[in-house]
Amino acid sequence: MQKGYYAASFCRILMARDFFTMDDFDLAGHTVLLRVDINSPVDPATGQLLNDARIREHLTTIRELRHSKVALLAHQSRPGKDDFTTLEAHAERIGALLGRPVRYVSSLFGRPAIEAIDAMQVGDVIVLENTRFYAEEEALADAKLEKMAKTHIVQRLAPHAEYFILDAFAAAHRAQPSLVGFCDVLPSLAGRVMERELTMLTQAVQNPEHPKVAHLGGVKADDSIAVARHLLEKDVVDTVLTSGGVANIFLDASGVDPGDPTTEFMRREIEDYEQARADSKDLLKKFPTRILLPTDVVLNDDGERRPVTVESLPANLLVYDIGLDTIAHYVDVIHRAKTIFFNGPAGVFELDPFSVGTRELLTAVAESDGLSVVGGGHTVAAVEQFGLQDRIDHVSTGGGALINFLAGRELPLVTSLRHAYKKFAKGEPKA
């Protein structure tokens, strides 16, 4: 069976949507506010972008709006960070990728911004200033939707646009005025990134074919524990494979002491380590055969791999990867799966000696006939590093958003789109 069979089949299934998409309205000739997530690595010394992957994700949405007038809203970093800067470089890169001028406006809702929006012609794209330059964006985070709709950002910009398109899935777990406030005052639609993310993730969760497997790695173990609980208790997956920091805390919870260096590192990474350990122990008690732990690991011995069995722990060196026996077992489980969720690397893949686990597991995902979904910043970086992005069904733009989705938590951006759907359902959708 060819790779991508499941994804192609699923894409032919019409999901019962409760939010608008770009197919529901004729946007030609209209002014659109487009909220994207193009938060990118920036060189603090030069202000130049170091990577444009997130910008490229939104090009499909922007190109489909070539017959509209488009004002982009976006953020870059947050106050106090070295890369908290304007969106001038982003506008320049968008223009280069589109092959046409894209104007940067050093204002978000002031007179220059309003005049720039009103002066747009069909086909124009402008980029307004970093939304997080304005105190409302952070100060009113998580406020009620109706309160966000009354902010200066929304009240000043909404009268000059006819539609709001929400395409920032990577920020779907955030609730801020520029993300959700417009959904109360303008017909609001999911952009192509948002639509594809929600469609693919929902289809993967609802795929009736088994076995279904989730691999949880990386150092954000507390979030991954919540994901494991939801996926197992709701029978979304049959098996959870653990590696990286997630495996370390589950090993500790199972009675295996990884050693002081690894445990101390994990305690620094996890805010409430004892609670996370207790939660892991509870999950192991409830699902003793469905959570798989490494049987061997690799220590960092002055930059060299030192493989050891779990029985030989604790060790006075840091755990940096999973071992070959564990890799072989996990690869076999992945190859037999009909659906695979993959979040978090298996080790410190940035260092070549310790990239083996992450590379081999992701290669197995790429080779599998099952529907594959991978996500998280480090995971996506690993996928690109190993050149596997075109062999995986869905590479999610979300890190925190994906984790929250898989943990069964409410995504404020999805809730806001549903709110707009109910409020504006009597608009003028396409026939």
C-alpha cells in the first residue's frame, strides 16, 4: 500500500464542520484581515530572519487571496526577548516568496495603518506591525471574547475590513485580541493552514483502524503525560511509546533511577517534578501494557555513545538517546500501526552521535503505510534535518497547539471560529 493512502482517502471524506472556511464566501474584491503565525528565528544582531518555514506555510492562503485586499496581522516573539522586533523583515521575505511587493506598515491600528488599509487595491498585501508591541495583546490574554472585541486593535481595524481569516494554528492554544477578538465582529473563516490542521488531526484521532500508536519524547514531559492520559483513557491510541525526557520520568516512576545527572536535569525542566512523577506512576498502574519504556539507553560519555541497559542504571552520566534494542522494538510497533502520532525527539538529535534514535523512529514513520502526524518545534526540525518531510502525511505547524489538541483541551481559536459560525451563519455563503 502506498504511503499517503490513508491521508488521500480521508481528504475525500467531508467533515461535518462547525466553522467557516475560505470556500464558504466569495472573497474577491473584499478587504480581508489575515491573522497568521510567522513567528520566526531572528538574528538579534542584524534583524534578519534565520528561517522562513512558518512564512512558507501560509503562502497557499495568501495566494488564494490574490483577488482580495489583504492586511496581515502577526506577532514576533514577546517583550523582553532578543528577537522581539518589527515585522519589516517578514514583509520583505513574504514579498520575495510571492514574487511581488509586500508593504510593511509600522503601525497596527493607528492612522498610518488605517490609511494603508483603505488605500489598498485588489491584489495588494500589506503587513501591519507586530501585534505584541501593544499592551492589550498581552494584558487581555485569556479575557472573554466579548471583552477582546472591544479592544483598540479590533475596534479600530474591523470597520475597515469585511472578513477575518484565522490561519494561525500554531497559536491556536492562545487567546489574545488579535487572534480571537475579530471573531465577534466580522465573519471569520479558517485559512488553509488552520483548515488542514484541524481536518488532518481530527481525522487521525477518529481513524477507526487499529493499531494506533503515539510516540511521546522530548523534555516537555508534563505536557506529554497529559497527552498520554487523554489518548489512553479515551482509547484514541492503543500504545504509547516513550523516549527522551518523557521516558526518563516514566522510568523514574516505574522504580528505575536514571541517575542524579539525568534526574536533576529533569527537575529543572519540569515545574512540579514530584506531581509529574506521581501522574506517571498512576498511568503505569492503569495502563501497564500500553505504555512502553526503553529497555536500553545511551549515555553521553564526553561526546561518545555509551549504551547501557536500563537494569544497569543509575548512571553518573546524562541519558542522551534510546538504545538499539529499544529502537528495534519501537520501529516494529510503528511499522504495524495504522495511525501514528509523533511528538518530541527520542534524544539530543542535534548532536550527530545521539541522533540515531530520533532518525530511526522518524524513518519508520515515513516508511509506514499508516496515517502519520508529527509535530512540535524540535520534531519538525528533526524531520527537516533528515529530509523526511515529503514522506509524512501531515507535519503540523503546532507545538503547544498540537499538544493541547492531543490532550483533549479546548483550543481558543477553534472556539472563536465556532462562535463566528453561529453568529454569522446567515451571511452570504457561496452556493
